[in-house]
Amino acid sequence: MFSLRRLFRKLSRAGKDERFLELLEGVEVLIAKFLSLVMIVITLLAVYDLCLFLAQTLFYELLYEPQGITKNSLFEAFGLLLNVLIALEILANIAVYLKEHAVQYELVVITSLIAVARKIIIFDLEKKQAIDLIALSVAVLALSTSYFLIRYTNQNSKGHE
């Protein structure tokens, strides 16, 4: 509560635009740091979940099931692994923001592509409808096009500098 009062006092004294923008940037940095700590916790929980699944399900099936590891278990393991990768990508996005104070759209699109790829990998054709697969296909096409355009624009802007 004390720091909130101090923030309000600074806001009221921030008569000049430069001082206000500095204050605003400080708030953004604090929020980004908080989000990075939250993402570290989420990433560790995702790794824990993956390890627990591997230990309980896959090793059990490998040792005690006559058919071995099932297809569903493998798909679930891939999904959990991609959860960890997505969490790491989001953490990388926040870290880049803290370093450069700018959003790297290429990284955001790559993270989104990984998330859609995860959905495709764990997609169950028996439980989902064709429209769901079409929607994922449209998402992949849109994200791939976005990635291509961002990359093309970045390469051309670097060539003109």
C-alpha cells in the first residue's frame, strides 16, 4: 500500500510529459519483471507436470502394459513437452521486452505457431469435427503468412540501413 501512495504522488508531480513517460516506463518494467517471475513458476510447473507424467504413465505402460506405450500417452507427452516450449518462448518474449523495451513480433508469431502446432499434435480426430481442423489450418496459414511478412520486412529494413 505504501508504494501505491508513492506512485500516486509521483503521478501527481509528473507535470512534464518526459517525467510522466519515465514513470510509465518504470511501471511497464515492473510489470514485465513480475510477469517474468510468474512465467518462471509456470514453466517449472509445466516441467514438473511433464516429469510426473513420464514417471507415472509412460514408464508404467512401458513396464506393465503388454502393448507398451499407447498412442494417446505419446500424444499427451508431446503436448506436455510443447507446453514447456511455449512457456519458455513466452519467457523469452518477456526477456526481450525487458532488454529492448519493444515487442518482438517475430517471436510472438513463432510462439503462436508452436501453440497451434501443439493443438494439431494433440488433435483427436475421433472427438473433434472437421471444422475444428479447418480452423487450425486457417490459423497456421495466417500465422505462417504473418511470419513471412515480418521476416521479409525485417530483412528489407536491415538492408536499407
